[in-house]
Amino acid sequence: MFQKRLFTSRRTRRNGQQLVELAAGLLVLIPIFLLIIDVVVFYLAATLNDNACRDAARAASVIEPVASDSSGTLPGSSPIRQRALSVVTKMQHLDGYIIGPRLQTVSLSSDFKRPTNAIMGGNFEGSVEVTTQVDYRLPATIPGILPAQVTLTSRQSFPLTAVLAPQVVPL
């Protein structure tokens, strides 16, 4: 009888030890798993923002440039800005975690030049610079350590490919 009681208490201690080891292991593995999820969603948000910005700059580069202000920023009614905005709004996002992307600025580079001969037409020189932002909410935030939301900004430049058509002069 004494042998049976000793064997039962050893088995109970062994099961208790396994439970403690499992709890300690989970305390380490769960935060690592949540951090991996945060890094994956962060990568998706950064990639989405960069792709949206690059595609908007590429789309804006084919429209004939119109007047800009002294800083080179184009007004909201500019066809270049409207084309960039249409590309950015069509980009996919994950509801709840990735908010955006949003078009921040569209401007012409400082080396922008119109064709010198308006009658003959020609290529525009310079580039279009586009800035977009996306807000990223961490799926697994740790209060006091990780912020609940991060804003990512991307700036891309693409050379102008617009061409001014020759002007037809009536005879």
C-alpha cells in the first residue's frame, strides 16, 4: 500500500511539472507569435504604400503638366493630381489593420521645363513627385511598449513622359 501511494504522488508531481513547463513555454512563444504577425502586417502595409506611390507617380507622368504654385505643388483640380488620386484610391487595403493609402502631395520637380517651341511641340523635362501615407494598426499591440498605430510615408519620383502635340496653325 505504501508503494502504491508513493508511485501516485510521483505521477502527480510529474504532471504538475509538465503543466508548469507548458505555461512557461507559452509565455515565451505567444509574444513571439504575435510579434511575427505584427511584422507581416507591417511589411504588407509598407509594400502597399510603396506600390501605390510608385504607380501613382507613373500614372501622373503621362498627363500634360499644367501650372503649379511656386513650390511645384499641383492644385487639386490638376489632371496630374486627379490621375494620381484615382490610382491611389483603387489600391487594396486590409480593413481594420491597414488604413489607406492616401495621396498627400503631387508636385513637379525643380528641373521641370516645358518644350521651348510650342508650335512644334515636344517632350516635357523633369519629373513628377508623389507622396502617399498609410496608417497601420498593429494587430497585437502591447500597451506602453508598442504604439497602437503607425503612419508610413512613401515618396516616389517618375520622369515626365508627356509630349506636347504640335499646334496646327490655320493658313
